[in-house]
Amino acid sequence: MNESVFHDPSSVLLLGPGPSPVSDAVRAAMAAPVLGHLDPEFVQLMDRVQGGLRTLYGTENRFTLPISGTGSAGMEAAVVNLVEPGDRVVVGIHGVFGGRMRDLVERQGGEAVVVEVPFGEPLDPDAMAEAIAGGDTKVVGLVHAETSTGVLQPLAEIVGAARAAGALVVLDCVTSLGGVPVELDRLGVDAAYSGTQKCLSVPPGLAPLSFSERAFERIRSRAKPSTSWYLDAGLLSGYWGEGQRAYHHTAPISMIYGLAAGLDAALGEGLEERFARHADAAQRLHRGLEVLGLECLVPVELRTPMLTSVCVPDGVDELAVRKRLRQLHGIEIGGGLGSLAGRVWRIGLMGHGARPEVVQRLLAALGESLGSVGFRCDVGAAMSTASV
Ligand code: PLP
């Protein structure tokens, strides 16, 4: 009798908003024997992972660790630790994930003051500054790379306004970490979270989180402990902190092996080189899309390299194109989210997927799929423009 009921999934090139392609090195690391969560060898690996995350985040923050859970768990950890009932929190919404942050703030009993722009635009720093100065703002939350639109949010002015008001800044780096510079300490960002399944090319399951000393002071001075036991930063630092480590919850050992391998790959490549590779792949894609006759949602100077929203041309069945890409070409891209549903495709070139040969394969498949639904385009010309 066949003992395994596991269905081995087919190999699909993941070029959507995440998860991104996972390298063989990461998959091999995750298949290693499981150690105990307080085993000395595993503790050494924890130290290495924390060091790697600090480098990637551009921070000296002691509290830098992977939360057990996906990017949303990182967002929830930031909010449940830093927001107390009644706190005024300015939330910038320029896509779906800013909206999720508002929801979490309100669930914690915070007063969410929202600054919103249409999807596809960046937040206006003046509007954010005005909202921040409009009351006793405790926290300012915003998304760095909005995966629902493809906007890379400029940060300096907003962070400056928050710091001037004495507010903590919480930055969503789920899609930006590992693909563009983040540099928490230089910017003055107090809290940041990310996910492993985007530019780190590790499967979904961990949320790298970092809190500054200022953020930690805020946590220490809370009137009441956080409503979440699992995500309580003080309790987590008992396991992830220096010195004697105490059990909090059983760490997802194999995921942490995978993250360690993903960090080794990122730091081994060199951060500058990695960011340049993401930028180069995006520029090739943008040139190729233009030759195919497609428009991007976001102006080029605001586009985040790892996620491009492409406007669906009039009369084209967007779902038919995505289905053909998946079924005939073995490529996944994303559809639109929220108000952009049905209006855009989202193409992710993240981590291991941000390579010239991947762009070539995508342009060939996309051109063929568009042709199949009656949209005429010159695939050869697009591929040759993108090849240089
Ligand atoms: N924030 C951003 C910018 C995201 O792109 C995502 C997921 O795509 C999330 C938060 C939520 O992360 P997850 O789906 O891993 O929980």
C-alpha cells in the first residue's frame, strides 16, 4: 500500500505578489533533521538569524526576531504591542495593506486617524504631517512597498513629521525587505515587520520583526500587558534575547532553517548587488511591457521594483490570460486586489525570481497568452528590448 497521501505539486514559476520562487538551497535547509528549540546548535542558528535580520533591516535593534506566522502576524505583533486602548494612531492607506493596519488598530481599541489616497498613488507627506500634528499622535503606521498597487512609498518626510511629534513609526516592510534598502536606524523607524515569502525567497511562515529601544520603552510603560500572549514582545524576548533562554512557544524549527539559508543567500550575494538585481529585472520588465503595448498603473519613478501592476487593456479577459499563463506556461501572476480587482495584473519579480531569464520567459508567455485572447503584440521585439 502506498503510505503517502501527499500530492506532489507541480513546479510553477511564481511571479505573483508572493510567495516567490524558493531556491534549492532553502528547500534543502528545510529538509534537515529537526533539533530541539533549546538545543545549543539551534540557539547558535537563532543568533545567526537575528544578526542577519539586523543587517537586512539596517538596524542595531536588539529586539529583532522572526515571529512565528506570516506577514500579518508581524503586523499584528507591532500593533498589539505598541497600541493601547484610546491611543491616537495615524494610518496611511495607499492600498489594501494600510487598510488592514487600520483594522488591527481599531481592534486594539486605538483611534485610527486615516489619511487615504486612491490606489496607485503614494501617500501625501503634507497630509500625513497635518494628521500627525492634529492631536496627541502616539503611533504612525504605513506600508513601504504596497503590494496591492506597486507603489514604493517615499519615507523621509513622513518619518520626520512623526519623530517631531514624538510618535513611533511602524513600517510594513513585507514586500520591501531584501529587495530595496530599508535602513531602519538611518530613517528613524521604530518598528518594522516583514514576511519570508517575498524578497527573501523563503516559504511563507515567518515574520521578521524589529523594535527600537524607544518602541520597547513604550511597551514597558504600558498600563496593561498586550492583549496577545503569543505575540507579547516582552515574553518573546525571553526566548530570543541574550543569556538564559526560556521556553515561550515551540519555535517552527524547519522554517527557521529556511530563513537562515535565505539570509545566507541574501548576505552572500551582497545587499547592494541584490537591490541592483531587483532594479535591473524590473527595468527589463517595464521596457518589455511597453513594447507589448501594455501600460503600468504606477508612474515609473514611484514603482517598487519587485511588484509591477499592469493595466488590463480594454476588452481583454484578464482571468483568461492568467489561466493560460498558469495552465499552458506554468507561470503564476496575480490579479488585482480591492478596488483594482479585474483592472490590473500584478507581476512580482522577487528574490530568486528577479532575474533577466525569468523576465524573458514571462514576456514570451504573456505575449502568447495575450495573442490567444485577440490582443496583438510583438513578442519578439519585447523580448529583445528586455534582453539588454
Ligand atoms: N503587508 C503587505 C505589504 C503584504 O504584501 C502582505 C501580503 O502580501 C501582508 C502585509 C500580509 O502578509 P501575509 O499574507 O504574509 O500574512
